[in-house]
Amino acid sequence: MLTALHTRKPLQLALGLAIGIAFGFLLQKGGVTTYDVILGQLLIADFTVVKIMLSAVAVGTIGVHALRSLGLARLHPKPGSLGASALGGLIFGAGFGLLGYCPGTVAGAVGQGWLDALFGGAAGMLFGAGLFAAAYPKLGRLLGKGAFGDRTLPQVFRVNAWAVALPVAVLIVGLLAWLEAAGL
């Protein structure tokens, strides 16, 4: 099934579009395409965004490793570095703080009809991507600082992937339960 999908680009595009629409719908239903909810998260007053993201991480962690264990998926981690992570975090944080949207919630908010997301978010992301592409050749040394390669935590600790995935998922579920119990 998956081999057939890899050879059919139009099917891949249609599947990607359908999943993207479903993702945007779920973000909208979760309330995280609303500026006030995102602002509440930035002000550490509303934990809706954290709860949705942690839920996605927990489900994704188990789902990806289950698919991998069944031989239905392979992981292809990309090499990383502290420099690239720091610069990416600064750029993401600045955009998130200025506009109140991340790339996923911008797409959901545009689909919902919010003009600030369309003109500030979508246009800002395209402009920012263009600036980054233009500056990329000059950023090579900074982006490569503190390179740690494509190693995963199970490889670093020399353990089975489930020895990391299950405890991480359990910790996340525990944190979610604590957030709910605390009324956050």
C-alpha cells in the first residue's frame, strides 16, 4: 500500500491536502486559531495551546513508533545543530510573539477568514522565508555551530526506541492530567 503511494505523486498531493484540511479543522475546533487563546498562552494564562500540542506529541510518539515497529514507516532524522536551533527558535519566537500565530495556526486562521493571519502571517512567512533564503549562504557558519548530527535519543542512550517513546508519552500524559487537575 505505502509503496504504491510513493510512486503516485498526485495521490500524495491529494492525501497531503486532505490531511492539511483536517489538521486546520481540528486546530480551529480546538480554539488555537483564535488570537485571544494564543495571546493567553503567551501570557501563561490559557494552556489550551500547550494541551493540544502535548496531546499531539504523545499520540504522534506512540503512533510513529508503532508504525516503525510494524515495518510500515522508517525514520529519517535530519542533522541538527545548536546554532540552527537557536536561530530558528529566535525567528519563530519573534514571529509568534509579534503576530500571535505559529505556521500551523496561521493556516487555520486564514482558512477561518482572519485577515490578520492572511496579511501578517501568511505574507510574513513568505517574506521571512525569502529573507532567510537570501541570507542562507552567509549564515553557514552560525547554522553549523554545535552540530550534533542525525542521532536520536535512543541512539544516544543505546536503548530500544520504545524505552524512550513510552516514558516520554507517559510523562506527557501525566503533565496533561496535572494541567487539567490544576485548572490550567
